[in-house]
Amino acid sequence: MQQIERYLPWSIRILIAGLFLVSAYGKIYPDPSAYGTISMFEIKQLYPMGFSVELAKIFSRALIGVEFGLGLLLLFPFDLKKWVIPALIAMLAVFVVHLTIEIFTTGNKGNCGCFGALLPMTPLEAIMKNVLSIGLLAILWKRYGAQLPERSNIWFLTTILSVCMLLMFIFIPTYKAATVVQTPSATEMSEPTSSAPQSAVGTDTNKTVKSPIAKDSTKVAKPKDLGPKPKKSGYEKYFANINEGKKLLCFFAPSCEHCRATAKQLTALKNSTPGFPEIQILFMDEAAEEIPDFFKFAGASYSHKVLDIIEFWTVLGGNRDVPGVAYLWNGNLVKMYHGPEGADAFNKEDLKTQLQKQKLRN
């Protein structure tokens, strides 16, 4: 028992320090200079809280620097009981409050971003982790406070925190040098070229031709429903014909395995379904050099554009995740699939059902 009492304070310090260091690293994983992961954190966590774009950039880097700094300071013998442990408890408590509000407003779904893409975690799981960490720190502060070093060195604390925050601004750019936009041919390379327009599923755009021989006996075919009243979807800035008929607008990350699998399923559906809607893709500008390999895996190449990471997540929606597939009919959003799993994830059978519907419910 005495051995446990002796080593428990250090065990708690190492465990909590490790959690903070991993949490900070996860927000910039896998590559700090890639700009992408931290942008996802800003859009999904900070923008909904009311942060402006510029303020979110500053706050996110400062927050990650503080996480790194406090994680390191917990391992040093300076002002643990006076400053370091209370600061850790306060930060965790703020996270708990924020995550609780998120659960009540948007539900317990998606990756909360606490560990970035390194260790995906739902908001509820993150709350449980944070509450447990607060409990351990409270035990460390209350029960083992007498065993903690009492050395005071405020200059050391401020220096570590300042250096960690400064390094975040040095290694994580607050802007990209240029936005990559690629626009290949307007038609899908996998489809045969034809001068005649293709009709969407359930839509007959051909006019009925009356027979001159049996004019009176020929029954004129009643035109099928041409879909809902046309409207602007907001995506026409990327693809000029996106609001014409039925279209599938996909949101993919080139290196995302779930995105590749979804693209492959869409190619199979297109090849087996006459008049399948045109597929257009918005790629996130992360590992854009993998796009040729992406299309090779999918089995076809499609019209696409590559968007800056912030613009990509803004267009997709901060509360959504890739892969995203939007089914549009005359500019009206009929169905939006998003995320790698769950009720909102892409489902090819559900898409087939949606495409077969002749009318759009109001």
C-alpha cells in the first residue's frame, strides 16, 4: 500500500500529461505544416461558437500551444499546486461545458476533435475522459498536495507556455500560399460522348412524336414529372450545370479510404443504371496529388474541382464529415449523405430508391 501511495502521484502526473500532449498533437496530426487538420478543428469547433475566421486561427494555435505547455509543465516541479493543476482543471471544465452544449444542440455524433484525427472520439466519450481527468487531478491536488514540489518559478512557467504557443504559429501556417483549383473536362471521362442530352432517372425530356399513319388512334404519352421547381443550389459557382436536372455532388478527400469506397460504389451504380445522374466532385486540397490514384481506384474519372481546405469544409458544412454525397434535383437538395458511418452515411440502396421517385415531396 505504501508503494502505491508513493508512486501514485507521479503516475497521475504522467497519465494526465500524456493525455494533454497527445490531445495537442492530435489536433495537428498527421502533418502540422499541412494546414488541414487544424482548419477542420477551427471550422467544426470554433466557428459554431462565434469565432471569426482570423480569431479562430489565432485561438486554435494558442490553445494547442497551451495544451502542449501545460502537459509539459505537469512533469516539472514548479508551482504545481498553485498554478499548473488548477489551470489544467479549469481547461478540462471548459471543455466539458462546451461538449455538453454540443450534445444538446447537435447530438452525440461525429468526432469531437479532442484528439483530432489521431483518436476519433464522440462528445460523450470526451466528456467522460475529461471528467475522469478532473477527478484524478483533484485527488492529486487535494490528497497528495503535500507531496508535490512547492518550488515557485513563474518565469519558467510563462516561458514554457510562450515558447509552445510561438512554435505553433511558426510550424502551422495561418494561410495557404495559393488555392488550388482544377477544372478538367466538363464531361465525365468514363461516359461515352453523345450529342444527345441524357435524361435523368425518372425524367423523360423527349417530346412525344405523333404517328402520321395512325394519327387518331395513337395515344399521346403523358410526360413524366420533370421534378421540382428549379432553384439555385449555391453550388453553381463550381459547376455551371449543377442545377439542371438530377446531379450528384460529392465531397471527397483524395486520401480518404471511405471516400474512395463511396466513389467506387457510385461508379458501379452508374454503370448499371441507365440515365444515372452526372457525378461531379469537390475535392479537399489535402494530398491532391493522389487524385489520379483516387479515380483509378473508383474505376472512372469525373468532373471535379479542388478547394482550399477552409472553403471545402465551409461548403460541406462544419457539422458534416466526408464522404459527402448530395443528390440534387433542379437545384433542390433531395438527400445529403455524409460521414463514414451512421444513419447519415452513404447508402447505395437508399440512393437508388431516391432516384426512382418521380416527385419531390414538399
